Amino acid sequence: MKKIEAIIRPEKLTDTIKGLKQIGITGFTVSQVVGRGKQKDTQGVYRGKNYKVTLHPKVKLEIVLSDYMVERTIRTIVAAAQTGEDGDGKIFVYPVLEAYNIRTGTLDFDIDELAEKQGGRS
């Protein structure tokens, strides 16, 4: 299993979710975050005063999935979220060793094993 964390522009969230649903990804977590990368500072106005914006609003998607779905999921996120400008975001991939169900306190099944049993690898 892997965990994908994608930091994207907030205005690209709807397109990204549509793309994920089209490839069968329906479970994910979305968080509003702020961050700093190569994107340039911008100027803002609040109550008539100018200020510099150095942390930019972003959205973080977190998805845990089978290893065989990682490349397809990354391609889908890039296609939906890319503008070609600085500030488009980043995608990180991490190994997931175990997952526990909080309600039952038990170790959840390994979705890679389930996919193999169901012949779901492609």
C-alpha cells in the first residue's frame, strides 16, 4: 500500500476529484493548507492597507491505495491540477505498512492482497 499526498491549487480541487472518481478513487481526505514554494509573493489589501502574502493557500489531498494504482493516480492528479505555472504543487508518495480500523481496533485488510484475490491488478 502507498499513501499519496498531493498539494494543489484550491481552484483545481473539483477537476482533480472528478478525475479521481473516473479512475475509481472515491476515498480520500482533503485539508486546507498554506505553504511556500517557488510561487512568488503577492500583494494583498486588507482594510485599505497593503500587505505581502508569503504563504499561499493550497489544498492537500491524501489517498491510501494499492501499489498498482499509484502511477495512474499520479497521472490523473497531474492532468487535472497542472496549469504550467509556479505554484501548481507537489505530489509525495509514502509506503503504508499497516492501517487500523478505529471503530473495531483491528488491523484493516491489505488492499493489495484483496486486489490479487479479486484479480484486480491491471
